Amino acid sequence: TKTTIALLYDEESENAYDIRLKLTKEVLTIQKQDVVCVGGSHQGRNHRTVRLRRQPVGGLGLSIKGGSEHNVPVVISKIFKDQAADQTGMLFVGDAVLQVNGIHVENATHEEVVHLLRNAGDEVTITVEYLREAPAFLKLPLGSPGPSSDHSSGASSPLFDSGLHLNGNSSTTAPSSPSSPIAKDPRYEKRWLDTLSVPLSMARISRYKAGTEKLRWNAFEVLALDGVSSGILRFYTAQDGTDWLRAVSANIRELTLQNMKMANKCCSPSDQVVHMGWVNEKLQGADSSQTFRPKFLALKGPSFYVFSTPPVSTFDWVRAERTYHLCEVLFKVHKFWLTEDCWLQANLYLGLQDFDFEDQRPYCFSVVAGHGKSHVFNVELGSELAVWEKSFQRATFMEVQRTGSRTYMCSWQGEMLCFTVDFALGFTCFESQTKNVLWRFKFSQLKGSSDDGKTRVKLLFQNLDTKQIETKELEFQDLTAVLHCIHSFIAAKVASVDPGFMDSQSLARKYMYSS
């Protein structure tokens, strides 16, 4: 279990509230502080009425912030150790003041409450209620000691402490006995209570403000599969934000792996899930510039799937928004090189350091399919980008090995022919009816290619005997799919020779698209 103190940020009011996060393998829990009765006779509701005796030194022993003129309640912001308020054991930082000596002050200004408390005599009765969602600026950061108030200033501000630990206007100078609870009085404690649990299975993380390209620094939101949202979680330091982003992402990834294992038990060996997870897809069109929407991607068997929501059952796989054959798509990482420093580049790519890309999101990749159909996706961490790149290569490699070959109809010199890309044999062109082979070349003989971007491609092969370049011009109905297929088979061939095939796709590009 991992815990930390953070802030829950409300984008509408722009207020932030103190919370505690508790992370387990399966759940992210949001906890808020509350005052609970732990013994004695409870007074009912959430109100507490406490009698304070002003002390000659230290006064009431508390400070307040807030006021109706700023649309915030008056809240106890400090309680000084071993002084009157502290000795009661019934008052806490974050308590909203409701009454002073029976006078309601919920709608009172800051100065009005200060005046009442300073002139209430030696014995003051106040009624309070703990404000669970008090804006963080009304209270000190959790765990911070209460600094001394400025004794020299008579003015007070609702956003600064008014130090009521000072002596008020007392009717007598005789020492008052200290405020202290008696045995039958209820006893209270401030505790962290669970208020929201966000299941992490198939959950997603968002660092961007919805519908915008505005990155939330030191903050993110966790959204569960059932729609439950953690709210905007803001952290006190960049390091805390990074650590928690990685920790929550790691738990989601581990649960996703478990879901994949369960799904694969129901799938044949040739239809296994290689990788799946949430991404953000860039919307196409001039009216949706730089706007992204969440999508769930999966690499399963021979196909690449695009979902609006994750598949949770076997039947859900047929409801994908898009399905593409892995051999006929091209995966491309959008890399940002900001400096000549290779270590800085590595930190960026692996998600170890964040940068402001203004209108562009980092950690993007594109998937180009048949007929030039293109999707641009973004992930939250550079490490996720690396996993998607590796997973695409692995899934494509496995599919090429499974299928062995792909055949497409084409035309050459006015004749309808068949063009086959074969993992073992390379490229073969033959007559569709007689199956008579017209020409055949190995992958290693392909030295370059060019195309018109529509239907025609020229493949440049080197004759092994003459060392001369032979040009073969073909025309396809879906040229993009054929070129991607050639690329996939070459990448798989390179990978079969070099098991460490992280760069196999870039090696394949040496053979393809040379002009």
C-alpha cells in the first residue's frame, strides 16, 4: 500500500482540498479528513459545542481565517499547543465556526467574528462543525507547525490568520482555570475516512484538461471503467506527481496483463492478445484541431483493434470501431529531439522528464492503414510509448510467421497477375490462372522503391548474376496496404536474423520508400 497527502482540485471554483491517497494493487482510494467521536456521549449531528476559558497568557489559543465577504466560512486555522483550545481536545484545525455564545455567525464577516471572540468575556462557548472540503488556503499544509501571529498588527484579513491566542477584553484579571474535558464529555479525533474508491482494472489516466491541449502540471485524473472519476489530483511537488503517475500507471498495467491472461485462456494460440491499453486519438478535421479523445487499442492475433470502450467479454471483440490486419498497417513513433544531449533525449523518451510542447503532445505515434487511412495516438508516459512500439513489432512478427505469405491481385504490362510476399521465398509474381511464375526475388535483392502515391509502384531488384538493377512496375488497388505488407515482412525477416530487433522496422525502411 502506498499513501501520500495531496490536493483535490476543483476546476470550476479553482479551490483545492486536502486529501490523502491510498493506492493498492487494485484500487485507488480518496480519503478526506473528518472529526469523529471516539468515546463518551456524542452530541448528535456533526456539531460540537465547546466551552473555552480565556487564559491570561495565550487567550483562547486559536486563530481563524475566512469570512462571508469572500464567500468562505470562518475556519479555525491554527490551534496552539497546551493552550485553551488545545486543552479541550474537541477543537481541530478545519473546524468551521457556527456560533459564538449562541450567536449564529455562519454568514458573518471575518471582522465580526473576530470582534465577537475578542469581546466574549473570560468564558466563551463556540459551536463548530468540521469542514471536510475547506479550501486548502484556509488551513496550513498538513503537518506544518503553526507560526506565531503578528502581535503588532491590529488589522485582520480573511485570508490571513487573526491571532485569537492573544488576550481579549476580559472583565477580570483573575487567572481562569484551564479549559479541559471532563470524563463524561465526548472525545473526538481527526481521522482520514474513505470517501471514494476508484477500481484500477481497465482504468485510464488523463493529464490533460478535457477538450483542450492544456497539460495539468503535477496533476492527473484517474477514470474507472464504470465512469467513476478520482477528480483532479494535484501534488505538492513535481517529484510526487511523477512518482504517483508512474505508480498508478504500473498498477493499471499489471491488472491489464492479468486481464490479457484471462482473455488468452479462451483464445486459440493464433489469436492471442499481445498488448492492449488506453490511448488518446487525435480527432481529424479542421474543426477539431489538436483535440484528442480516449480510445482503447488491442493487438490480438492477426488484427489491430480500435475500441471506444475496453472489451470485457469474448463477444465484445466484434464491436470494435476499426479493425485492421497487422501486416497491412505501419506503426510510426513521433519523436521529439530537443537538444543534442542524448541523455536528455532518453529521459524524454522514457518518461523520466517532462517538457512543454506548447500545442503538440509528446509521446505520440501513428498507425497508417490501407488507402492511406491514418490514426494519430498519444499516451501519457514515454515508457508506454516504448511498450506500444515493441508490442507492434512483436505482434507483426508473430503474424508474419503464422501466415507465411500474403498474395495480392495486381496488373503488370496490361496483364492481371498475382503478387506474393513470402517470408521464406521473398517476392513472387505469377499468372493468376496458370500459376506460371514470371519472376522471383529474395528480400535481400530489393534495393529500393518508388511510387506515385496512388496505385503504381516500382520495385528495384538487383540481379544476383549480372549485379544489374531490374525494375518491376506493378499496379495495385490498395497500394498502401501492399507497401505496408512488404515493410512488415522485411522487418520480420530482419528480426529472424537478429533476435534483438528493436530497430528492425527502421532497418526495413532502408529497403522501402528510398525515393
